[in-house]
Amino acid sequence: MNNQDIMALAASLVNSTEKTRTLPSLRDRLKAEYPADLYRQMIVYQRHRHNIVDGELWQGRSEYEPAETRYPNILAEFDASGFWMDRIVMYAEVTPAVMAAVMEDNWELSFREMRGLSRCFGCKLDYLAAPVLATVDPSTNKGKARQLFLDLVKHLRIPRNSGGNKPRLHFADSPLDLIRLL
């Protein structure tokens, strides 16, 4: 590698770093545009993230086209991990175009390919292969029932306890507990 190649590589890295500074604002804008469609937020973000960085072109649909998949949790893990496409295709032993088609065109993966992704993300196969997007509240690391409760608490007035000015919160471990609290 000569000096010109090294300078071109360094310029490309600086250019890509500058472009990625807009990604947090994109995430916020997508949350506002598609508040009820978490999958759409993730796929548009990943398409954009890959298209702005030199050498990481998303080999699928254009950024804002809708997507449909059999495995929504693969994109969720991909989005949460911060990995690039080349890493997950290496584990799954498929091409970037095939992986993009899995995430946006309803393509299927073989058991061997799913097992590779399971190793890549450190997840169970049944979770990755589930047809429904599993959501977890990152602040408590609990699942859907807890998230439902936290969403309801935001809209309720929480009574103050008699001993001071700190609010008393009760957390529901099940939907039945949630009904009792209300």
C-alpha cells in the first residue's frame, strides 16, 4: 500500500465519520414519523446508515420503502448491536443481498444460516426465528407486560406517600397485578 492509498483511505474514514454524526437526529426523526412502526424505524435507519458510509452500501430496497420479514428479531438484534452487514453475513454465510432480502422481502433462512446468526448475536434460535418482534424495555430489561405498565404510569397521577415528597411506585409483574393497581 503506497502513501496515496493510505491518504485516500484516511480521507474516506474522515468523510464517513462526518456523515455518521447525523444518525442520532435521524433516529429521533424516524421515531416521530413512524411512532407505531418500530420495524420501519429500524429498517430505514439501517439502510441510511449503510448507504452514507463509504464501502457499506445496502444491497436492497431504497431507504424509505416499506419492508416485510419473517424474522423481525434479526433486524432488532442487528440494530441494537451496531454491527455492520458484512459481519452478520459472515456468520450466516450468505451474501449481503440475501441478508437484505431476508430483512425486507420476506426471504427465508436455512437452519444453518439461522444458527450462524444465533452465534453472532448470542441469542436463542427460537427468539431469532419468531415471527413477532419481541420488545424489551431497556431501562428495566423486562418485557411487554412491564412496558405496558410503564406506558400507563406515564399517564396516571402517582400519589405521594404521607412520609415525604417521594412518589410511591408499584410495579406489576403480571397483567392481573396491573389491574389491581389501577
